[in-house]
Amino acid sequence: MGKYNAIVFLTRFEKERYDSICNSCCIPNSKSFNTIDKAALTSKVVIAVGHLIPRKGFDNLISIWGNVHKENPHWSLLIFGEGPERGRLQKQIN
């Protein structure tokens, strides 16, 4: 393994796959949490957050949102993220 102490994986499946040949740990996606305050649910906004790469499917979301927006023009879609697909996705939105 050279100069590294461990390999970090994003899923337990990958970690378990390599446990026998190297020291590894897992940093999973964030977990759900409970809040005391409840949202008023008055805003008609949908958000999507993620790394703007092809496998995340933001292009599909944008295509589908076009149909949603035709029937629900008072709703908005906000996409938060950075990545190599940003320019292409912006062109698709425009």
C-alpha cells in the first residue's frame, strides 16, 4: 500500500470488498435527522443537490422538470452543485 495508512470508501459494500487486502474505512452519506421545527410548506420550490456529473442524472431531472413546469408554472427547481457538467446543464436549462 505504499505510504498510505488506509483507503477510504463511500459505501460499506466497497469497504468490505477490500477489507482482506488493506486497511480501510467508510465515510457514508449523511444520515437523516429530526428537527423540532416543521416547515410551513408554503414555498413551491424543489431543490436538487449534488456533484454535477453524468451519472447523477441532472440532465434527466431537467428534462422531466420541463414537463412538470408546464403543468405547474408556479413551482421552481433549484439545482445546487458544481462539476464538469455545469455548462452543459445550464445550456439545457436555457
